[in-house]
Amino acid sequence: MEPVGQRVERAAGSTSKSAVSRRFVAATEIALGELLAAPLDGLDLVALMIDGVHFGDHLCVVALGIGIDGTKHPLGLAEGSTENTSVVTDLLTGLRDRGLDTARAIFVGIDGGKALRAAVVQVFEHPVIARCQLHKIRNVADKLPDHLASAVTKRMRKAYHADSALVAEAQLEALAKELGRTHPGAAGSLREGMAETLTVLRLNVPPTLARHAALHEQHRVDDLHRPQPFEQREELAERHHGAALVRSRDDRSSRPVPPRQRTPAPASAPRRSRCACRRTNCRCRASR
């Protein structure tokens, strides 16, 4: 390399990889703390999506809210599985403590986990639960031989694309009756929570929005090549998802749900007043 001069050499500097890593860790820890402590009482949400996101060997439960105008709001996350009732309950209770209105009716999209559903019913007073159709198809197919699983999958997909929830339920019930003769386990899995897999059809939402609301996919980021110990990788997983949620929050204004895919607003839905006790339409105001 040719010399650049003493003046440039005196002013030049470099940053090591470890220094960049320390700065990133500090920045993501601060961003994650701000995200998990942000107040939620000012949000007007119509939908809540809850799912598990994989990061190597780790799993984080993520809660994402959608406003009446289609804006997406990352709400929080917790290290653990959607099959762990205490983890999900603590996450949802934390959202309520931060001001999220759990007394009003809200659309809640979940997978087929029983623990996740139990936590939603425990925290929210009027949840409109929609189970993931893709998870249901996979659960049924896993209980069938390969030659039969493909045919059953096609029939279930066809039913979920029916014109109405009544038609879809009739087709699925007929399929469950057929499976009950030879594969009772698959038939029981199909009937379990069947009505909640048809929630989007009952709500008559636009087709594009129905596809996104009815199907949930878990994402996985592989960190198996990382040499860190288990405790450090566990902390890294939570910070990774926290950083992703912060980026989504900061960029949400540029990528909201398109207008044609949004749930139509009620014709007359006056906003209910809330007082310091955080209960909707309480009698505190009437007694003043």
C-alpha cells in the first residue's frame, strides 16, 4: 500500500468487531426495554395476532396489534413457548397493565395451542378467537398416512375457501365423519376448535385480509453456528426479536394494511370513555 501521509495517519482510526458488538448489544437492550415499557392506553386496536417465533433453539412469543386504520403496532414479546400457559398469560397480563383495553371486543389470531387460547380467554373479556387454518391442516395430516394426508389436505383447503362459514363447516363435518370410521384420531383433531378456524368466514372480511388473518406462519432464524453458551444465546434471541419489533414499530407508518384489505369500521361506533380506574364505561364518572 502506498503511504497516505502523516496527517491522515494521525487522524485515521478504526473500530474493532468486539466494540461494534458491544454497542449493538447496548442499543438493542435499551430499545427492547423501551418497547416492553411503552404505554398502550392510547391504542385503538381491532385485532391482536399472537404467535411463536423461532430463533435457533429458542422460541419467543410475540404479540402484534392492528389498529382500526390498518396500522401495525408491535406490543411485546416473551421468551417461551405458546404451549406454556404461564408465559402467554404473563405476556398478555403485562399488556393489560400497560394500558391495553381488554374489556372491549377484539379479534385475536392464534395457532392451535390450547394454552394460548386459555390465556386469551383468561385475560380478555370478549375475544373473537380465530385459529390458524394452516396449523389445523397440518395437525390433521400428521395423524394420517401419506397417501391419505394429501387428499384430506386438498379437501380442507377447499372447505376453507368456501363462500360461507356454513358451507365450510358442512364440508369439514362430512370429512370428519368419513375419517371417523378409519382414523378417529384425525377426525377428533379436525373437530377440535373447528368453529374457530372459520371465524374469518363468519366475519365476512375481504379475501386478501382473510388469507393473512386465517394463516399464521412461524419464522425461524438459525443461530446454531453461534458459539455462545446457552444463556447468552437465550438473551440474544430475545434481543434479536426485540430489535425486529422496534424496526417494525419505527417503520409501521410506511407499511400499514392497505385500505382495501382493512376491516370496515362500524357505521356508528362512539368511543367509550375511560377513567383513571381503566375500566370501560365504569360508574365512577356517573357518581361525580
